[in-house]
Amino acid sequence: MSSNARHVPVMLQRCLDMLAPALTEPGAVVVDCTLGAGGHSEALLKAFPEARLVALDRDPTALKLAGERLAPFGERATLVRAVYHELPEVLERLGIPRVQGVLFDLGVSSMQLDEADRGFAYAQDAPLDMRMDQTTGISAAEVLNTYPPGELVRILRAYGEEKQAKRIVSAVVREREKEPFSNSARLVELIRDALPQAAKRTGGNPAKRTFQALRIEVNAELASVEAAIPAAVASLAVGGRIAVLSYQSLEDRIVKGVFAAGAATTAPPGLPVVPERYQPRLKLLTRGAELPTEEEIAENRRAAPARLRGAERIREDIP
Ligand SMILES: C[S@@+](CC[C@H](N)C(=O)[O-])C[C@H]1O[C@@H](n2cnc3c(N)ncnc32)[C@H](O)[C@@H]1O
């Protein structure tokens, strides 16, 4: 299988359709905040020949590979190494005041999962790293070996929705005193041993939730999403559209909250006529979240948890 075939972009046609009305004018700018292997970006460049693409990723490997893939598009594609909540600074540096489209395909990439030595996957033994940008920050092993037990419990509960957090953390603390954690297999085994039989029978691999929690902590993912979605909405021109693919409920909740707030009036209750400055500045493009079809999931298991939400900017902010 070629590397591109393994990284099939999730809900691709839906994302393109959702952004399409905003991207037909010459000079339209679309930002892919999560370039990854460049699947969505390449499709955007092909589908909207008049548009220019700005694509961000924090992972230098992704930028290198996607850069090769998008080279044929020349100056229509500008790739930037950045964390997505830095979008306003990136656009300012590029001299782009407003954009017509924004896409987020959140979470970890198939490429990162497939690179065994980066430690994202619980199915393979590897150093417990999990940093999307290995040049900065602390690894999952450091989190596991140094965080106070209460903090680890909080992370496993909040970011992994792990009901057995206390049990797992007790085992981690006992084991790390004997020898610090360095590899994923030892953690997977410890989780398997720590959980009661009943907990092991539900929800797939018992290490899945702990790995998700560590990854979110190591990359400060939720804080980045919380800052990035409002920043992206603010960067949209009137008529501009944003589409966001999330893969777990915590991210999806943030996206839902930002869109719902933008689509609501901010008027004090009881006004007979809502003045312009209190009118919603977003129109929702999805009712609830859209899910991938059964056919897509059958072809690409990694699409299964995806949730797509979209919105259109319909009004300027009036101070
Ligand atoms: C699911 S993948 C994107 C896949 C891409 N849509 C494609 O078709 O190939 C998510 C990408 O977002 C990047 N990423 C995750 N969090 C980020 C953040 N806070 N800032 C910038 N990039 C981030 C990851 O490094 C990863 O490459």
C-alpha cells in the first residue's frame, strides 16, 4: 500500500462540500490547520483551483512529507510549522487579514500512529514519547514518572474518561518507584493487570483511554483547541466557512460550545427587537454533529469516531 493510500482523509467530500460556497472566488484563502499527510489539503487545492492554501502543523515530519506531496501546487500552498492556536500570528505574518475557509482535522494522524517509535500506539512496544513535535515539551514517560498521583488521576479521568483511573494510577506509582517507565509495553501490561475482569471486557483495548489521556496532556491538546476555534472563527471573512472534525467527546464539546455561542444572540433577554450588534455572527451548517457513513467506516476504521461540525460567518463584530 502506498503511504497516501493508508492515510485516507476522513469525511473528505463532506468537508469539501461544506467549504465550497466560500471558496469559489479568485483569491479565496483556505487554511488547513492540521496538515498531517496533506490529504485534505491536496483535495482542497484540486477542488478549488482559484483558492490559495495556508496549512499548519506542529509536527516537522508531517510538514516535510506533505510538502513533497503539495510541491506540484507551487505558490498556491504555503506550509507553516505552528501550533494551530497561533493562527492569528501566522496570518498576520503572511499579511492575510481574513480568510474564506478553515478546516481542522483534530487529533493524531495515521502517520504518527504508524510510526512505531513515537509511542502513540498501544499495540506496539515503543518509547513512551507521544509528542507531536519532538523538539519541545515533555514526553509521556516524564508525565507518568514525575506527576503527583492526584494529577495523574485527574488527567486519566478528564482526558481519557477512564473510570478506573485511581486503580491504574496506584499501580503506576507502585511500579515507577521500582523503575521509571520508558516503554509502552510495560504500561499496557500494567493496565491490563490492574483492571478488574469486568472493565477489561468492554471498550476495546484497556490501555486505549490511558494512552489518549497521556497524549492529550503531553500535547496540551484541549487548551490548543479551546484557543484555536474562536481564533479561527474570528479570522473568517463574512461568508467564510469553518469545518471541524473531532475524534473524541472533549474536543467535540469545545467545538459545539464555540459554534453554539456564535450562533446565539447576545442580547439581554426581553428586548422586543434585537439590535444588530447583538445578532448572532455564525450560522450553523450542521444539525448536531455529522457522522461518517457506514461505508466510509467499513473502508477506513479510523473514521469511526469522527464528528463533523461546520459554521458560516454571517456578520462582523460590532464593538
Ligand atoms: C488527523 S491529522 C490530519 C490529517 C490530514 N487531514 C490529512 O488528510 O492527512 C492531525 C494533524 O494535526 C496536527 N496537530 C495536532 N495538534 C496540533 C496543534 N495543536 N497545532 C498544530 N498541529 C496539530 C498533528 O501533528 C497531525 O499531523
